Amino acid sequence: IITLNAPTRRLITLFHGQHLFFPVAVGGVKLMIIKPQFAVCIRNENSEDLQRHKIYLVLPDESASKDGYLRIIDESGEDYLYPAHHFMVIKLPKPVREVLFADFQNKLQPA
């Protein structure tokens, strides 16, 4: 189990490379379990922390989505909001999702 403290002060726990446990209540008491979602960057104007054609992990954020943004873990290793039109959300086969998610876990582990 890995815990990442995002700049938004939300705790995101990545578990076994298959699911995100995402706190949706004060103190993280209630958890929403989601499957990892990925997106390919297709535009990166004015975004130094994005690389075109790279696959990024997308975190759930309904409010941002309503405003036309995606919450992405970028090259800095932190999650930020980016315009949704900079990405194409992709569906990947389970084995590919697991490999990519494991890679994200390794990058996010504390040293």
C-alpha cells in the first residue's frame, strides 16, 4: 500500500495495481473504489509538465470534469488540473492497465 499526499491535501492510496481507493469524506473515512483510468496527452501548450503522446494517470474529480478539466498526475509526480481537450481518455486491456499502474506506483513511492 502506498499513500500519496497530493497538493490538494487529499490522500490517494494506490493498492495492488488494480484499484484506487479515493477518500470522499472528511478524514478519509468513506472510500470510493475506482479502476485506474488513463489518458494520452495530445496537446501541451503552456504546460511544461506534460509530454505529448505520453500516457498519464487520471484521478477522479467530478467538479473539475464539469468545468472541462481532468485531474492528472503529471511529470512532477503531483496531481493538477489540465484542460480536458489536452487529453484523450483511453481504455486499455487489463494486463496493460496493470503494468502501467504498477509503473505509476513505483514512481510515487517515497524514497
